[in-house]
Amino acid sequence: MLAKLKNVLILIFLCSSVGCQTGGYFATEEAYVPVDDFADRLAKDIIVSVQSNFPPAKTRLYFPHGKEKLALLLEERFRKYGYGIVSDQKSRQPGDIQIGYKLDSIENSIIMLRVVVGEHFQVNRIYQKDKDGSFIVSGPTLLRKG
């Protein structure tokens, strides 16, 4: 029963990731606000995904956000790793790559993360609450390029 539920949730997540988003494709939305340790884990996972496809020091990211907890942490970490970050439309330049994410949950036990970078790169991950209360990756990382 639990395996069927998990598969249904993954299917729902995939469908919602490619369909319409309430705030748009690049919106930064946190329907779930991660606690400190989990926020660090999410930031690390996002940065590793971005680094493997967009090299620091050669990539300037346009990352508008409304000061969400994870967004502020990501902005700080991206700068630390050598990315140029622009968060306002006035400072945006041609060639800047837009980034956004959506963080959602089902009953605070399954967390769904969708990260988009540019028009042709998207990463989807699902995390599930473990017995000790921490979150672990549940299932494969789904990557879309091109």
C-alpha cells in the first residue's frame, strides 16, 4: 500500500512539475518552510545540481525572490561558490540565466522540490520523512535538459 501511495505521489509531482505553476515557471515558492538542517541539505542538493551543469565564475544567475528562507540561503551559498547573483529586474543583463524553485509538501512527511534553471534545465526531487524525523531522498532525481 505504501509503495502504491509513493508511486502516485511521484506521478502527481511529475505532472505538476511540467504543468502550469501558480507563480509561473521561474517562481520561487515555499509552501513548506524547511527547518535549518533540512534547509542546508536542500541548498546543497540544489547547488550540486546547478554546478554540474552551469559552471561558477562563468554563470550569472537571475534569481528574483521574496526573501523566502531557502531563497536567502541559496543566494548566500551561490555567491560563496562563485556565482554572480542578480535579484532585481533592473540589474538583469542579457545572458543572465534565470533560476527558480518550488518547495511543497504532503502532510509535512513528503517534500517535493522542483528547481528550474534557464529554459532547458529542471531538477525534481522527492524527500520523505524518516523514522528519526529527518528527511531522506525518496526515489530517483529526475532531470530534464533541452
